[in-house]
Amino acid sequence: MLNIKTTILTITACYTSFSCSPESDQRIKNEKGNYSITKLANWDYKLKNRSTMIEQTSNFDSLEVTGSILIAPADSELSLEDTFDAIQRDLPNSLQDFQKINEGSTEINGRQTKWLKLSYTLYDFKYISLRYYLKLSEKKAVMIDCSSINGTFEYFEEDFNKMAFSLRVEK
């Protein structure tokens, strides 16, 4: 039999924190964005309109560091190649100390995907970011931005890729 006090305490804890982070992986569906992604255990998430933010704060060399994944859909009637090219042209103007590290192509759940690994400075900290770009439909694209402070990216990279490659288009 359920204990009413325990149930109320659990519900209150879920609503007062960033999100409930179960001990196991969880598929998160963003209804407004028409996609879902698997959030790994011990990562927190927040849905906001069509976007999803997944974060984990960990101790790294006695510092608290955060790895984050931002899934951000956008309206785009351009092809994947044209979208990717336009973004690359704009990045030096929008990110301080932008440097391209590498780029390539892959597939996420059968969808052609372009990726870009880059570095930039924000609030005097150097960040490393791995961004995946793919089309959700003819008129919608999505960016999956996996980032953390330089020197900690490798700590989060395996989890970043597991979650990014779990993205599915939902109807």
C-alpha cells in the first residue's frame, strides 16, 4: 500500500528541483519539437517550448563542472548542406575566439547529419562544443549542442554521444 506522506514528498521533490533524475535512463519526448531523446541516469533535464536542455554537474579535479546538451529545433527550408554552411559562416561573428577543430558527416537514426567540433570563449572560459545538425523534416532542422569547459569535454564525451545518437523524430 502506498504511503500518502511518501508520495506527496516525492511529488514535491520532483517539482522543486530541476527535474526528477531517475536511477535509470529515460526517454524524454518534446511534443512541441516533435522529437525524443534518451537522457542517461544522473543527468537532469528541462523542456522549454521546442528546446530541451540536459545537464550534469560533476566534480572534476576538485572543481564543479557542467556538461550540457541543448537540443534546439529551428525553422529552415534550406537543405542540410546549405544550413550547415550558413551556420559555419555565422559562427565567427557570433562566438568569441571561435575556432573550428574538426567537421564531418554521420547518421543519427537513419538521418544524414553534419557535425562540427569547435572551441570558443564565454565569460573568460574556453569551451569545447560538438554540434550535430540534422533535418527533422523538409522545413525543420535541429542542432544538438554538446559542450563543456575545455579540459573537461573528454569526461562527458561518451555520454554526449550516447544521448545525441538516441534522438528520434516523433510525429
